[in-house]
Amino acid sequence: MYTVLVIDDSASMRRVLKDMIDSIDEFEVIAVANDAYEAREKIKEYEPDLVTIDINMPKMDGVTFLRNLMRLHPMPAVVISGESVRGNDIFDDGAVGFIPKPEMGESMSSFKDRIQDTLLSLTFLLKRYTLKKPKPLKTPILTTSTDNYKVHPDEVIPLNPARFAGIKLIAIGSSTGGVESLLRVFRRLPNNLPPILITQHIPYGFSSSFAQRLNDHSEVDVCEATDGLILERGHAYLAPGNMHLTIEKIGNEYRTKLLDTKKVSQHKPSVDVLFRSVNNTVGSSSMAIMMTGMGDDGTIAMKELFDNGAYTVAQNEESCVVFGMPMKAIQAGAVKDIIHLDEIADYIIEFSAGKRR
């Protein structure tokens, strides 16, 4: 069953769309929203598989919301709007489908058929997107403490830090706002750097295309990580959207190792898992970078890296989309330097050349 969030400023249209979508096999409307700001909260609460978006909405128009959604939390989106003139443009903005609202004289049966045809044609994409994706409950369990559903990195990877390992390594953690921020960093990186490992909170089904996008805009060879890849200079490895990325040393080689375990710090992939693994294998020879993002994923393991002598930096508040993850790391005393987004590439280059510790 694929869950849908319907976004439309008309209460009557929300009811119509909910009834029509609920009648389609494999689809269920899990929530509705009347504007972009309510939609943002519903997406965080329900984690729908698909959103439908009206273009003409109050507070923030649907096109702006769609662009922000693709930048900050990419997921399948279908535009259902009376502004058919925008039909072609919205595909450039990231939509996977467009359904014009019914024109004068069109029957609701015909409108329902168009909705059904479009949604059923997208099941191949939704299946890929939702594979191994946890399904939220229809009525989320409310809790007064986030500790009730957090998992400590120790439950996945015990801490056994390496003091010196003889290889330099760069690990990056990011979340909300990280997609565009990472692009800005990678555009400025040369191809002779130590291996780079990235955990970006991104839905399954989008990490592969994002890795390709990074690769297309950088001299660094970027790929979505798979099991057993040998870490090489001039290469970067992005955690898949449904697996934790770690590394292990086999003989004289360092290789990627993916873990299909439970969420850590509410995320999978988790920055805490990556940073803990880097600390265990490379330790003080590593550089860890905490970039824009919501929450505190990565704070625990970044403090361990800092205490073990690794070079740790955090993106500053001014250049963050959300100053959550960097702020938590700074508050925990896990950060040596706090820098602007546009300085990160230079700091990576200087660390690689032995100029920063």
C-alpha cells in the first residue's frame, strides 16, 4: 500500500482527491494539508510515499514548494492543478506526474480515471522508492521523550577507536539542505584527495541519482556505495538511502561495508554509524565534517572522533539551511573549527596536504 499526502487549499477538492485516491488499489491517503507549511509538518510526521501538490496555494505557491521539496527532502510528487499551462515546467522542477483538474463539463468519473491512470503508471517508481522503507502508523505514537526511540551507536558498532592508521580519510555528515550544499562543496574539489565518505539523509531511490549528480559536477569520482569497494584517492562514496555506510580494514586495504540494521539516531543511513566506523578504523588520521541538517545525528560519534584526535569541523549557522546537527556537535564540544559552507572545500584540501590538524 502506497501512502499519499494531498496538498490543496480547497477543502472540497481535498475531500474529492482523498475519496478518489483511496478507491485505487495500492493507494491510501494518509493525511491532507491546506498549504505548504502544513504539508511540511505532515511530511515529517507521516513520511508519505507520494505527495500531490496544487500550484495555486496561499502563503507559498506549489511550484516554490515543489522546488524546496526536491532540494531538501526529495520524494515522488504529482502536481494536480487547474493551471495546465504549467504542466511541462513542473517536470523540470522535479515532479514525476501532472494531472490537470477537471475543466468545465468534464465528469468526475473522467477525472478519477486520469488520476488512477497516472498513479498506477508510477508504481514502478514508488516500488523502488519504498523498498525497505519503514511504514509509519496511521496514528503516530506520541511520546514525551525522543530517547524512547533513539538507538545508540553502540548497539550497531561498538566503540574501539584506532589511534593511528596511516591513511587519511574524510567523512561528511549532512541532512536538510545537504543536497545543494554538498554540490557547492564538490564543485570546488580536485581529484587528488584522500577517499571521502558521505552520509546524507536521503530517501531510498534518490541516493543513486544524487551520487551521479555529484559526480557530474565534480572532478572527484563519486558513486553510491556498495559492499566491498576498495577506498581510493580521488573517489567519494555516498551511503545508499536505506543502508548504513561503514568501512573495514582487510589486509592493507580499506573497503566499504553496508549494514542493513535498525535506525540509529532516528536515521538510516546514520552519520553516527559512519563516524563511529571511521573512528574505529582510521581514528586520528581522519577529518570529520558536520554540515547543515535537522536533529543531532552524528554528535555522539563526532565527539568520539574529536576526543581521539581527529580533525573535526562544523558548518556555521550563517551558511546552514538548518543549524541543527552542526549546533549539537558544537554544543557537545566535538568541533575544532566552525566554518562557512564556502570554506569547506579549502579546509578539505588543506587537511589533505597536512596543513590542518
